Amino acid sequence: MPNRLFTPHEYFIQGEATTAKPKFDTQTRATSLAVYIFTPTQYQNPKCKQCSSFQSRGPASDCRVPTTKHGAGACTNCYYYGQSTACSLRIEQERVEEFAKKEKDRFEMYTSDELDELSEEQLEEWAQMVKDEIENKRSAGRCPIKKRRS
Ligand SMILES: [Zn+2]
Ligand SMILES: [Zn+2]
């Protein structure tokens, strides 16, 4: 079975170099380590906020996000501590997804298949609506296309 070597995180406690010693004592910890070692993950550069903090205790030296559903976008270190929902990478991903969903709800009035089926007449009607709208905005002085001063 292909696997990845586990490189423990090194940190300092009162000036003394310490190496993280991962524990397999809970299901969450064991799973996070198994995911790190045996499943495809994406190396993160920059690391998540938690991993890049001087307070980080690893346990892995690198910040990796599983490409599987484990942790739902959180890195394995945050997963290890049961802090998946707090991982800055997951929060960022959720923010992006939420935004994409809102945009989709706002603008997806037609699927691309439906668009293909529109008649030329309907398309021309739309084109006219767009032209009118631009004209309205221009005359109201809100259009980014500037009128020349006479
Ligand atoms: Zn991380
Ligand atoms: Zn994280």
C-alpha cells in the first residue's frame, strides 16, 4: 500500500525544542493520522492559520487537506484535534462555496441547455432589453461608459 512518511512537527516549549508525538488513543486522532498517511492529500502552502501559528502542536509538520471527504476541507492537523470546523482552510472554502451558491441562485434563471433552445426572436428581445437598460443607465449618468462632454 502506498503511504506517506509522517514527519512530526517541531516546536518550542520554554525555549526547548520538542517533537510532536502523535497519539492514536481516540478515533478522531487515529483516523486523522490514517488519512494523513494512507490517503491522497493536498499539501498546503501557505498552511492554515492553526498550523502556521507558533502555538501549533502539529502533530504533522506539514499542513495537508485530504482530497477525500474526511474533514470536509480541513487539514489533518485540525482534524486530529477535533477542530475541523475551525480550520481556516475549511472556513475559507465554505465561504467561497456559499458565495458561489448565492451567485448561482441569483443568476441561474436558465440552464445552458435551455439557453440553447431559445429562439432567435427571444434572444433579440433580450438583446433589446439589455440595450435599453444600458441606455437608461447612461441617461441617468450611472453608466461606466462616459459620455463625451460637448
Ligand atoms: Zn493545517
Ligand atoms: Zn487546519
